[in-house]
Amino acid sequence: MTAATIDAVNDGGHVLLRVSGEIDLANANAVQDQIFSAIGNDVMRVSIDLTEVTYLDSSGLRVLFTLTGRLKVLQMGLDLVVAPASPVRRVLEMSGFEPLAKVREG
């Protein structure tokens, strides 16, 4: 089974999630559950740092698209931190994800 680690820092109005490892079919549901449980009702903005993610497949993309939809309903902002030359950045570009959230360099 592949592994991903998620560290969350919540300062009240903002949650920063640092994700490392791989996000794929084997662990996408667990990653999604961890991300959702880290976001409380008092949050205004969510940032996800993906600079340490080494692999992201379509299941990982589903997690991000689902999160975006949920945050939109809750009127919470989302931005992603992604290294410019990383494979994850390329996957996000190819999927058309970037208009849905602010994507910035790490």
C-alpha cells in the first residue's frame, strides 16, 4: 500500500495542510478523510502544500476536485502550493484544475 502523510496547522481562520508521499487509488479515500477532518467550520481559507507529493493519479485528482466543490459550498477559499517543475504540477495543468483554485509555487 502506498503512503501519504498529512500534517495540519490550524490557526483559526486558516488551515495549512502539508501532504507528502503518494496519493493514488490505494490511499485516496484515507487522504480525503484526513483532509476533510482537518477543516473545521471556523475556517475561511485552506492551503494545501503538495511540494512533497511524489505521485498523484486520477484518484488524487478526484480528492482535490471533491475538496474544491465542498469548499465552494462552504464559501471557503483554497490554494495549492506546488513546485513549478514537479509531476504534480503537470497533472494539475493537464486536468484543468488550476482555474478552480489558486495554484502557487512553493
